[in-house]
Amino acid sequence: MSTYQVVNPATGETEQEFETATDAQVDDVVRRSHAAFGTWRTTSLSDRSAILLLVADLYDERADELALIIAREMGKPLREGVGEVRLVASIYRYYAEEAADLLADTPLHPKKGGRAYVRKEPIGPLLGIMPWNFPYYQVARFAAPNLMLGNTIILKHAPQCPESALMMEQLFRDAGLAADAYLNVFATNEQSADIIADERVAGVSVTGSERAGSAVAEVAGRNLKKVVLELGGSDPFILLDADDLGAAVKAAVRGRMGNAGQACNGTKRMIVVDELYDDFLTAFTSAMAALEPGDPTDESAGFGPLSSQQAVDNLLEQIQDAVDRGATVETGGRPLDRVGSFMQATVLTGVTPEMRAYSEELFGPAAVVYRVADVDEAVALANGSPFGLGGVIWSADVARAEEVAERLETGMVWINSAQGSLADLPFGGTKRSGVGRELGPYGIDEFVNKKLVYVPAG
């Protein structure tokens, strides 16, 4: 039986199955991508831009259809799915419109005289290994800048997202992308390792778990391939003070519950100074308890199901471990007694270092709230995580918040705003959250040959 299946998490029913690629088919995909690179890299920047602008338009035009696909595949509510598609369109549009400036030669000024510049050039076919939680967005972060640069793309999507994977390939075809410049492949993990090792492939980008990232990085390193890793996160929401506590609570709930809590950059740890802790906990717990999970096609649902029953089971194990060791469930903590992968929104307190919930990522609708005495304790707790993706600092004193931001060991900090993503801002982390950056001007600088050209003084 194929591993590429659409299993609707709202019903538990298998709706579609797709054949996994044979080894011969995988080799053919690599061959075609390599051949296409020779042509695509010489395509003018203006022609590439025109195609990506059409891709952006197609995403906007087909937003409702695309949202319905991922509602079936991984349970995303339709309104969030449409929001994801709009963000994807903005990413393709950003790189199409800004590439001429982003890829312009960089002049240098050698002290010995002469003329020098650095030219950005593509490096070849790239493999993207993408996750299920943002089926379109994760691909766009990788594909848009690299297609604009002139690299070609081989895309291995998550096994539960075959329909959206095929739809993205079709969108590129409909926009007139050169044949084989973007190719979907339903490969196994073993076949993916073979693709990385293939001398015709120049690099690999993976978004996923630490385990997946480590496995990919090991193969890439052994074969001297460039790698970008966007892995997990356990981002803090640090509440220092607030003129409007309600706004802070609303942002904390939004940051935690987007995509049913299944976001690497979701704010999972609420770190609150002592004088605000009781009021925040009461309001935050009440707001979380008021969210009702439901069918992702139902506009009244507070949030959708988790991606699978296994995802529910994993989260329940982490919560039970915390409870067994003395943590308190303020609300939630249980699955729903109904068909589908539904879980209550959960708030934990009293979490301590010996509990899994302290150091592991909680990938679902569960948050941990911590009480701290002051800023120093808040920073120490925030930095005590093995992850370093992002974080939020909430304070009426923006200058103070910026000072605290400098002390956080993260790749991103959002001040007085729920974490999100914008096409023109870089995304990525440090520590066990990965290496490299996507989006913004830095996203087009990863899989690139920065070629020096020097002309001595006459």
C-alpha cells in the first residue's frame, strides 16, 4: 500500500491513494531536473518574473479550491487555508518584483585597486523535503526564491499531502513554467537520500522535525551538499507589562492556536512576570477554554482537528507525563469523544525541567504558562530551551522590549505582535531550530554561487 494517502483527519477516512515512485521514476526526475537547469538558468530574469507573477495570480484565483484540498489532507479550517494561499501568492509576487534588485551585482572596492564585483548565480537542481502543516506556504518559501534565481526544483512533499503536491505542480504548468523546472516526486525517505547523494543535485532544503533534519543533514554533509534546515521551535511569549492586558491575551491565544497549534513558530511558552501572572492566567485559560474544535469546513469551528490520530496521541503522552510529575491542567488536556483527530485546547502550569513538556515541542493546541520574578528570570527561562526559532516580547515600553530582544537566543523576535510571517521578512532560527534563512532578501541567498569577478587596474 502506498504511503501517499489523503486521510481526512476530521473523519478518519482514506479519501485518495497515490503510487509511490519507483527507483527508475526517481532517477528520471533527477535526470529531467538536471537537463532543465541548463535551460532555466539562461532564461531572462524578466521572463522568470513574469511566470512567478502568473503563479501568484493563480494562487489568488484558486484560493477556495486550494483551501478545500488541505482541509481534507491535514484539517486546516477553510479561513486559515485561504489565508495561507494569500500569503503564498504574496511570496511569489515579492520575489518576482524584487529579484532584479536582490540579484544585482555587488560592487567591491579592493584596496589594491582595480574593479571587482560579486555576481549571484544558481547552483543547480535542488531537493525540497516539505511538511504537512503548511502544505503550500512551506513550498513557496523554498521554491519562489530559487526558481527566480535560476535553480530547478524537485519537490518531495509529506506523504499526507499528495493532492496539494500535485496541484502545485499543475499551477506551475498552467503559469507556463519551463518543462521540468519544477517536478513533484512521491519518493520514499530512502529514495530522498539517494536524490541528495546524486551528483546532479546541488542542495537540499528540509522543513520538519529535528529527527528529519538530522537525517537529511547527515546525508548532505557526507556528500558535501548545501543544506537549509527549518526545524522545530518552542517559542516564548514574554509578558513584561501591559497597558492593555486583553490585547496581550488575544495575541497569546492567536500565537498559540493558529493551525490548531501545529506551527513551528507558534508561541508555546507563556512567560509572565509575577505581578501580571494571575490575571493573565485567568484570562488566557478562559479564552483557550472557549475555543471549540470542529470540522475544518465549518466556519464556526474555533480550530480544526490535528493532522492525525498519531499527532493527538503524541500530545496526550506529553501532557500525561507532565501531570504524572506534578503539573496542573488548567483547562483541556483530553481528546474529544467523536470521530476524527480532535483535541481540546489545553493550558498547563507547574511545568518543571524533569517533564517532557519543559524541553520538548508541544505540536498542537497546548500551551505552558510560567511565572517569573523579573526580566532576568524571563530571559533565562526563554533561553533555556534547546530551540531558538522565534519569540514574542510584550511591553508598553518598546525600547525596553528591544533591549530584551537582544538577549534572546532566537532567529526572530516579534514585539507587541503575535508571531507570523511576511514575504519580505527573513524566517529561520538558531540552536536546534535549524540553519539557514528563508523569505526576504536572505531567502534568495542560500542556494547561490556568489562568484567573484576581479579586473586589475590597468
